[in-house]
Amino acid sequence: MNTDRRQMLGTLAAFALGACSTKPASETTTPAKPSATMKKDPFGKLPSGEPVDLYTMTNANGVSVAITTYGGRVVSVKTPDKKGASADIVLGFDSLDGYLGDNPYFGALIGRYGNRIGGAQFKLDGKLYKLAANDGPNSLHGGKVGFDKVLWTGADKSIADTPALELTYVSKDMEEGYPGTLTSIVTYSLTAQNELKIDYKATTDKDTVLNLTNHSYWNLAGAGEGDILGHQMTIVAGKFSPVDKVLIPTGELKSVEGGPFDFRTATAIGARIDKDDQQLKFGKGYDHNWVLDSGGGSLTRCALVLEPNSGRTLEVLTTQPGLQFYTGNFLDGTIKGKGGKVYPHRGALCLETQHFPDSPNKPKFPTTELKPGETYNQTTAYKFGVA
């Protein structure tokens, strides 16, 4: 067994025991570390003429993250591999024009409701609310003009060695069919431990439902560098949410034991993705919610991804009870992204921390209701390392 293979297995074994540590690549170098920085640049204008900004955070280890105020989108994440070579590991575009065009939510903040709401409607306090049906009969990711397509207000909130960007958006009562004027504040920060931390807060003036998340597309080999089927995946979840043919949860929470949804030990994503399984057929691969063992509440690790060739790892920690694992099944090679690279079928994976899909219509699922006087709080961290 070669050295790289031993190191990879060691990392995955440590994660399975709850003791995973992703060491920053910079610890293997001797030069003095640069200081952390925050940089603000123009990123074009909307058709309305409103200017869009791009904030680039860089930590002392040389990891950098760029985020635009249009849709709160993560435009780039540059991290080193096991040899110290840096690459951008999220799909996206070089300019604002790409994000203004048709694209599958690359890097976006998702709201008001991440994932699907069945039949594009729900009842709250005895009243029926109808939403835009933008995914067959369902409403997906907040409707036709969700939080991914609005301009957020950015503010530099960097502290010491932690660059941070605060984004604010006020969604008016009945915007996209959702009740209540909702004020959302999302803070992206890049820590010295190589974590992209996302803190979500929101308040409302009427009873409403809310499920915020981020929709970055990850390829740890580099954006546009082939598919993700060889990535090794671990998910700390013993159950998942089966769906019907239009990808709405049936309400059952099913054990992953013995089936293709069992990622409790590290498994190549492509190992079982094309098995003769009705759930995989419905999703055209993995596009399901995993019921996290943690149950949500405290910031707990829920997933680890390893790309064996580069050695890059991505660890996910969250306070949310669910994780939507999506394998880029609807990417078809028609989108050209950064540097003109084509994004192929299954050319990225998404790890969307969340409450469960269609919760407003599933009383047994954890509630997504938010009331006046309450504050919605949740945190997710994406931690980058090398095996």
C-alpha cells in the first residue's frame, strides 16, 4: 500500500471514529504566513443598473473565497492540494453575466425555502398559500425569483485574522407567495482553520416558513475537471427521506442499512449510483435528504468528502437536522463555466444543509415555522483540508 493510500485511509478512519482533523496544507511549509485580507471589487451591473460587488476573503494559509452580492453566491473557493497546488473547487462563472443567465443555482443563497414544496402550496394557521410552480408541479428553492436572484447588501465585518462578509436582504410580505416581511442576515467568514463558516439569522413580522441554505457545487479535483464519481463520501446518517416520482418526500424516514444510500463508511460516489433502485431512478442519481444522526441543534460534523488524487478533503459541520446530497445529475455538458471549461454530467456535488423538503406539508417533519418575536438561527461550516 503506497503512502498516499495509507494517509487517505487514516483520514477516513479518524472521521468514522469522530476524530477527523483536516490539517491546513500551510502547516507543511516554512515561509512566514501572510495576514488575512478582505478585498472588494466591482462585479458588473444588473439590467436595472444597480452595481454588484465581489468580496474576496483570504486567510493566512492562502485559502481564498470570493462571494458576490448578487444572490449571495460563492463564486470561487481556492484551496491547495497535497502538493500545495491551488485550484478553484466550486462551479460558477468568470463574470456576472453567467449568473444572470440560466444556471442551476451555482453557489447561491437559497430562500425563502430551500428544496421543494409539494404542489407549490402549503397551509399555515389554517390559510392556504400558493407558490410559483417552477419545478414541475412543485415550488423549488424559493420560486421564480428566490434569494439567489436578488441583490443583497454587503458589509465588511472582518475581525482580526478572520475576514467576514455580512449580507442583508429584506423580503417583502407575500414575495413569491410567502407571508411576512422577512429580514435575513447571512454572514460568511473564513477562519484560520480553513473553514468557510455561514451563519444565518432571520426575523419576521408574520407567521411564515423558512429554510435557508447554500447551493455551492463542489468538485475537489477542480471546477470543470471531470466528474465526482471517484470522490469518497461519508455521511453521518442512518436514515434518509424517500421521494416520489416528482421528488417530494413520501413522509417515511427509511433506514440506509444495506442499500445504496448507506454512506456511513467512506464509499466512492459512483460505486452504487447507477444501481437498479427506484429511488436512484427517481432522482437520476442521488438527490435526497439524509436525516442526520445529530438531529440538529449543535454544530456537529455530518459529512466528509475526499478526492483521492488531489488529497483535498471537505468536511461539513451543521446545526441543521438534514443534508441534501445531490450529484449534479442534471448537469449535461451544455454549460461552459470558468475559463470556458465545460461542466459535465455529474461534474459536481452539492451538500445543502437544511430542514427537510416539503416540511410545511409534513407535520411529522421538524417544523420550519418562524413566528414574530423569534429569531431563526443556524450555522454551517465547510472545512477544507488535505489527506
